[in-house]
Amino acid sequence: MVEIIVAINNHFNIPLQLVNSHIYQALMRELSPTIRRFLLQVLLLLGCYSICRCCFLLFNLDHFAELRVVEFISISFYALRFDISTILLINAPYIILLFSPYPINPSLRWNRFLQILFITINSIAFAFELSDWAYYSFTLKRATADVLDMINRKGDFLLMLPRFIVEYWYVSISFLIFVICLVKINSRIVQQTPLATNNSSFGYGLVRRIMLLTLVAGLCVVGIRGGFQPTPLSSSHAGLVTESGFAPLVLNTPFTIIHSLSNKELEELHYYSEKELDSYNNPVKQYGGKTFTPKNVVVIMLESFSKHFTGLGNRTSFTPFLDSLMTKSFVCRQGYANALHSAEGVPAVIAGIPSLMDEPITTSMYGTDRITTMPNLLKEKGYESAFYHGGTNGTMSFDLFSSNAGYDHYYGRTEYDNEKDYDGNWGIWDEPYLQYFAKSMSEMKQPFFSSVLTLTSHDPFRVPDQYKNILPKGPLPVQQCIAYTDMALKKFFETASRQPWYSNTLFVITADHCALMTEVESDHGNYGFYKIPIIFFAPGDDKLFGSTKEIAQQIDILPSVMDYLGYEKSFFSFGNSIFKETSNRIVVNHLNGYSKWIMNDCLGRANLQKVSDIYDLRIDSLCQNNLYGKAEDTLSAKAIPYYKAFLQRYYSALIHNEMGVRNH
């Protein structure tokens, strides 16, 4: 132990006289058990995080199929830096008390309190760490601060917790094993490192302990920030030691949660002047040339409806009704989601806001920004609006979003008021709720804007008992749920077609996001995780027919609806109308600190704002030949400016609260 301290002193150029001093030697002699205990506990926690990393990989092996053993060993080594930072940060209260100048004479009661604190803090951390074994398949990223928002919604969390414990029993059992082992091993450490009793004078002992606390605190600060580099360690640093797809293996969940809490503010970008920026990305849209048509607008967002579950996916379809409806509609064959979660997908569809942060905009520090939404724009035209979701009121804060988005009404499980149709998990089964949706709109004053988000095709992927042996099944549990919701959608349209408002309505049908527990689609650099249907259907308009192979995305829905209706005023939108010819369409997504975008025939990746990959999709659909920096790269000069401009515009709009057009 003394040798270690001497080495540390040599590194920091501490005078040798101090090392040889009587005070220093007494310090090491009398307090070395405290240091040994601390180091052994850190080693214990490092071992736990390493085991968790191995288990995380095993339970999510399908998402890391290309990882080699040698790469994982290398990743595990670099991950120690993140683990040490996490351990020191979350154990800071324990460390301070352990090395505190008081009590001078440690008692059994004080010692017991310290160990209860140690076990409690780290058990909570491991609860989050182990939960990601199962949760990662739904998000494709380590959990961030948005998971705390879910826990704060006690109605959702407490209701779903028992089912999660049972369904993901391996996580629950593993957590109990971890806690038991942590308690037992830590007890052995405590027994072997009894805290020294200080028999010296009060002042002399206090000085020694203050010296030790100062030394330990300084080393902990270095460990927490990850070293002496200019910027403290953050989640994005994982991309410096491995490729973006393996970054979750470098990180640990407590680290990503803590750092997403402390790093919420966006940094403004300055790639282009305002004039240059407008030439690449102008969010102010205005579509004129025709008279406004006050049609009703109904937006149907289907939970987890990936494109490859439908007839657009060139594989087994589980949506026969939706496929038949597409023959009478205008279909975007290259449709993409702008998010991987409902809390992000809904704002993308309704407000045209992509998800380029580690948390939904609704729960971020920009959640109170003024936003442009379809309900607000159409309110000026006399539209009544309503948001429908069969979930428990407050689920994913949709009630708050609907209020901020300018909806006049919110209808959830409470308003439905019939618990016999409750699915026992999230809310009301899709079949009865969509019937409720169809009939409720008949009570609204025309013209109206309404939207609904279905929920049955959400985990735990159950259908009503009467359909379990009737509806088709696939290799994935979600696929029978997709078939059920498709059937419910068919019955919805049968009911809606008998309503007086039906023939004067534009229906927009899309997904909130893809199903994340699907097989990884290998083309386009796994961009298949974002492919969704986007469909426009107007039963009274024979001209709204056909399809487009142009890139389309959720944020294009708002401007497309405004364009279709003939909305003549200017408005703010990150997206573009699919009914207007627009060159250089770009879809940008964000995951694990990385951005990925598709534009024309180019797919690009960037770590924060630094571009790292460029692929030519015309000849390299599997994205195996990175052209960035190579002589044959002819795409970067065309694509990267549009990506940077999109990012700059997004950051600036959120920072300055400019997602709107004043006095339009």
C-alpha cells in the first residue's frame, strides 16, 4: 500500500520530505485499513460491472452479431474507464463519509450505517444496469434520463412493474443474486479491514484524516472525469474506442443516465451564415396557388408498425387490410420514422420535430418551447381537435403533449370508461377503442383534426383470448398483434365509412416507430429499424392515388397535410411536403451519441458533428465500403453540407425557441 502511495506522490511531484515525515507514515500505518477497504470495494464493483457487460452482450447477442471476441476484450478494457467514473460518482457520498474526519473513534453503529449506504447506492445502480439487459432490445441504446421520467409516472411504472418482474424473470433473479453476492463479499471485505481506532489527540487525528480525505477526493475527481483530458468523460467518448454499433458495450447504464441528466443543453453550431443556411435548409414553408379546402384530418399512428410487416416489406404481410387500403391511397414507399419511441414519434408526426437528442423533446429543457403543430395551425381555420390514446391517462405524458400541442380535447382510458376492455397492461384493446374513436369523432364539429395512437402491438404482445387461435402468427410475438390491429383498423374503417364526416376526410396512416424486437434488416446499414409505412387516403378524392419512391419521413406529414389542404400562410417545419418536388431530401436520426442520415443515394454517419462514414447505396447497400476520405468519394461534398445545415437549424431552433413563424 505504501508503495502505491509513493508512486502516486512521485507522479504528482509531492515533496519526498512529506513522504518521510512522521505524520505521513503514521497516516499510512493507522488508516491503511480504510484505504484497503475502499480499494477492495472498488475492485468488487469493477468485477460486477464486467460481469454485467458480459451478460448484457449475451442477452442482446443478435444486435452485436458482428462482434469478435478480440474486439469485445478490447472494449471491456476501455470500458474500465467508464466503470471507474461511474463507481466513484455514485459512491461519492459513501467515500466522503468513509474518509470523513468524523467520527474520530468509529463505532459499530457507524460502520454498519456506512455499509448499508454502500449496498443501497450500488444496488439501485445495478437495478438500472441489469434492467437494460431486457430494455435495450426496445431502444437500441443504453437507458438515459428519460427512463427516470417513466418511473416518475407512477401510474405506468407501478402498474407494469409486476409484469416486467415476471416476464423478465432472469433479470429479477440476477438482480437478487447480485445483491446477495454484493452483501456477502462486502461483509468479508469489511471484516478484513476494520476501521482503525484513533487514540491520538483530537487535533492531530483530525489533521491526518483531512489530509487523507483531500488526497482521496482529488484522485476521485480525476477518476470521475475520466482523466486529465480537456473535457470530462461523456457517452460520446465511447465512439472514440470502437464503432458506433458497439458503443453500448463500452458504456454502462448508470453512466448514461447520470450524464444525460447533466448534459441536457445543446451547443449552438456555426457551420453557415443565416443566408447560407437557408440555401440548404429553410424551415419556413408556404404553399399557395389553390383555395383552402376545409377537410377533416384524421391521423392514425399505429404502434410498432414496421414497414416489413406490411405488403411494402416484400416478405410475409400481416396487414391484409392495410395492404388493400394502399391500393386506393397515395403511398410513400421509402418512409422513415424520426424516432425509436412513442414519446418521440408522436411529436415527429404531429409537430414535425425529429428526435436528435438523448431524450424526447417533451421531457427535455426545451419542452416548453413554442412549437408548430397541426392542431394549432388548423385552429385558425376553425378546426376542433382531439387526441385519442387508449392508455392510462398520463401514459408517456401524452396528456401534457396534447395540451402543449394545442389540442382541444384528450381522450384516454379514463374517458373511455369501460374497464371490461382493459388489456391488463397498457390500456384498452385496439378493436373496441378504435370503434370508440370512430363514433366519438361524429360528435365533433366539422371540420376537425383528430389523431389516435394504438397500443395493442406494444410489448407484452398479447391479443384478446378469442383471437389467439384465429389470427396468423409469425416468428416474432409482435406479428400476431400487428394482425390484430390490422383487423381492428378494418373494422374502424367499416364504422367510419358510415359516418357523415367520412367522405370529407383526409386519413394519414403511419407508425409511431418500428418494432424494435425484429430481425435486423441488413441493407442500408441497418436503417431498416426506421422503415415505416406512410399513407395518405381520402375517400372523396380520386386524384390522391399512386405512390412515390422519394424519401419521406414522419416530419414530412405536417407540411404535406398543409399543402394538400391548401393552407396559404407561412409556417415552420423541419420537413417538406411529399406533394412538392424537393431535391436533396434528407432523413436524420440520432442514437447512442451518433447521427445517421440518408440523402439521395448516400448514407452517412457522424460522431456528434464529426462525419466518420459515407456509403454509396447504389453499389453498396450493405454499407461495407466506407468512402469517407477516399479518392473515390464523390458524395461527401454533396451530402455533408445538407446534414450539417439540418443539424445547425435544429439546434438553433430549439436553443432560441424559434420553432414557429410570427405574424404569419
